[in-house]
Amino acid sequence: MARLKVTQTKSAIGGRQNQRDTLRTLGLKRIGDVVVKEDRPEIRGMVSTVTHLVAVEEVE
């Protein structure tokens, strides 16, 4: 199954509360943090909420 490598590239300061909560749910706390998650619709939805704050790559 495919996996997504999500890297936080920008700060959540000044962002909406739901965007800050989404970053925390993904496991991202600060700029430069990287998490690898399963490629599922729930994760894709969370990433789409914060696309301007993260970089996403597909990894095997």
C-alpha cells in the first residue's frame, strides 16, 4: 500500500484553529517535522486542509 511523506514547511501561527488542529492530528508540531502516513482518504482530506503549510510525497 502506498504511503505519504508529509513535511511541515510553514508555520501554523495566524492560521485557523482547524488547521492547527489538523497539523497536530497528523503529528506535526514544528517546521521541518516529517511523518509517514498510510495513503487513505482520511489522511488525504487532512492534507488537503493544510496544503499551503505542508509538502507531500508518495513513498513506497
